[in-house]
Amino acid sequence: MIKCPITNSDIDIAECVVIVDVSEGCAKETILSDNIKKVENWREICKHCKEHNN
């Protein structure tokens, strides 16, 4: 589990990878859950997360 700064909760590592892929343009936003998409600036939050490049 990883503490996600977008949701302020623990998420599965696989979900983190999906969010990172979408934030980098490697996957379509349609695969994200609504709780991620509703957060303003979620891409920037993701890109600044310490887990982003891990």
C-alpha cells in the first residue's frame, strides 16, 4: 500500500501505477476512478509525489 496524496489515503501499488501512467499520457483518463478525476490538479499532485518515479 502507498499513501496517495491525491486521495489522502492508502491505495494499492497497481492503482498508483495506473494513475502515474495516465498522468504521463501513457494511458487514457477513462481508466481512472472518479475519486481521482474529481480532484483538481490531480496530475500535478501525482507528478510531485515521492512515489511517482519509483
